[in-house]
Amino acid sequence: MTRAVLVSSSAPPTVTDVDVTDPADGEVLVDVTYSSVNYKDGLALARNPGVARVDPLVPGIDVVGTVSALGAGVQDVAIGDRVVLNGAGLGETRHGGWAAHAVVPSGSLVVLPDTIDDSFAAAIGTAGFTAMLSVLALERFVEPGSGPVLVTGASGGVGTVAIALLAARGHQVTASTGRSANEASLRALGATDVVDRATLSDLGKPMQRATWAGAVDSVGGATLANVLATTKWGGAVTACGLAQDSALPTTVLPFILRAVSLLGINSVDAPLELRRRAWERLATDLDPALLAGVTRVVGLEEALTVGPQVVAGAVHGRTVVAVDR
Ligand SMILES: NC(=O)c1ccc[n+]([C@@H]2O[C@H](COP(=O)([O-])OP(=O)(O)OC[C@H]3O[C@@H](n4cnc5c(N)ncnc54)[C@H](OP(=O)(O)O)[C@@H]3O)[C@@H](O)[C@H]2O)c1
């Protein structure tokens, strides 16, 4: 048995003891140290059917810890390795990281670089990993010095890490936020300008003044349509989220008149090679002290209250879950 948060159709989410199975072929047992609270974890707590796809479910789309047992056929990791796993069905189609132990598929596990300790890895979590995937995609099109790069949903998990990563590479970063109280914090992460998200949230014309060399969007909806309409010739915009809306009310005009590229980002099913590249870059590009400034640590009980706050857009930065608390 292991102490875990359990979400089920028969009772409200609670901290309880949950069975741990032996790792099957291709699986490993991880002694979990930390997980984190992501937007999706908040949806899992609410038993959103698009996320909580098994019943009962231990939420937690991130697992950080040490491998303690191997199933048959596991080759790339060994007992004692410190590992991170983001997505890959955790906290959606199988038990996730809000538990002291987790049995996870080995094929998407990344062995952590020595410079990333367990709590830093969890502070990065899926949100930071997704921010890194977004930056890796964007930099195929946008070089530092080519103009301002916009980050929407700037106070959120993806947004805060994206600002820090882009600024570290020398990009001029503009943060879009609905919370002006966070302006100083967003500037501390590396944003040189901060705009009110209200300037982007109502649908405008399909082509507007060319402003951004590129953008990292986690908001979708009319915001993403406006971002595409204001991106310069040859620029690129990454799309990973739907905090405003899953609809994308745009036209082909930004694509055919300004050669703008829209780049899709998916962290859940990212192949192992891309995962490793992203974590290597996180190890060199992300300042732990910067992220610590927008990270708080909670225990399993408190994670139950933070999840809905993340979905409501009320949390700034990242929340780490220390599973032994
Ligand atoms: N594709 C993937 O693999 C992947 C991975 C991770 C996350 N995601 C998605 O990316 C999104 C962000 O995730 P996150 O973990 O960063 O969530 P988060 O911490 O809740 O951040 C979302 C931010 O979006 C802004 N926002 C909220 N409601 C809004 C609205 N109605 N209109 C405009 N902006 C709004 C808020 O920022 P301000 O207060 O600063 O405005 C909020 O902090 C979610 O939709 C999540 O599901 C996708």
C-alpha cells in the first residue's frame, strides 16, 4: 500500500492508502519524492472525463523520484536512478504521482541531470517541460534579436517558465497577463514589457499591426487568433493550451499573407529523444533561483485545494507536491 490522493466516482477526492502493484513488463516502480499541481491535475480532481479516464485514479501528471524495482525487459534505467516522467498517461489513464510510490512505463522516463535536484524537477514539471518544448519549437523560426516574443497566460505555469527560458536565450519578452499585481514578478523572470491580456482577449480583425517576432501561447481562443493576426512576416506561434478557449476563430490570412507558422505542442506523448533534449536544455537554461521565486511547496492534503485554484487561473507560477507531507 502507498499513501496517495484518490479520485473516484464513489467519494470526494481524499488522501488514503492505495494498492501498489508489482511493475509489469516495461514498467518500473518509482519511490516518489515530488509531483506538482498542473492545470490537468485540477481537472482530474473535478473528475473531468477528458482527463480522469479511469476510476478510481491517483492524479499527478508528473512523477519525480528514484527507481526502486524493474519489470521485465527494462533497459534504459536502473535501480537507484533519479528520474522524471511527465505525462505519458500518468494521472489520466493510469495512476500518477500524487503518491509515495508509482508504477510507471519506462519508455518515457528521463534520468535527471545531476544539476537538477528532485524538487527543482517537480517545480519545472509538465508546465515547465511544455514551456521548453515550446521554446525548442519556436527557435526553429525565431532568433534572439529578431523582435519581441509574446508569452500569453504569463502568470501561469507554462507562461512563467517560458518567460525565463526565452529571456535566458536573449529574446526580448513581452508578458500578457490579466493580473497586473504580478507585473514585478514577471519582470524579475525576464519580461521587459507587460501587457494587459484584455488587449488580446476579444476577437479583432484577421490581420492587425505586425508586432511579434514570435509567441508562446497557452491560452487559445480569441487570444491566439489575435496573436496570429499580430505576428510579423515569417514569425511563429506555439500553441499548447486552452485556458481561454479550445476554439480558434481565425482565418488563413496570417498564414498566406505573412507566412506565419502555428506550431502545435504536445508534452504527453513526446518521444524519448525529445524529452531528453528538453531536460538537457532545462538543466543549462533555467535558473533554479528564478523558478524558486514563483514556486510553493504543499503536501498531499493541500494539493486538493490548489488544483481547483490552478484551473480558476488563480495561482501564479508553480506548485510542488511533497508526497511525504
Ligand atoms: N499541450 C500540452 O502538452 C500541455 C502541457 C501543459 C499545459 N497545457 C495547457 O496549457 C494551459 C496552461 O497550463 P498551465 O499549467 O500554465 O496553467 P495555469 O498555471 O493555470 O496558467 C494558465 C494562465 O492562463 C491565463 N488565463 C486563465 N484564464 C484565462 C482566460 N480566460 N483568458 C486569458 N488568459 C487566461 C492566466 O494567466 P494570467 O493571470 O497571467 O492572465 C493563467 O495563469 C492549460 O490549458 C493546460 O491544459 C498543455
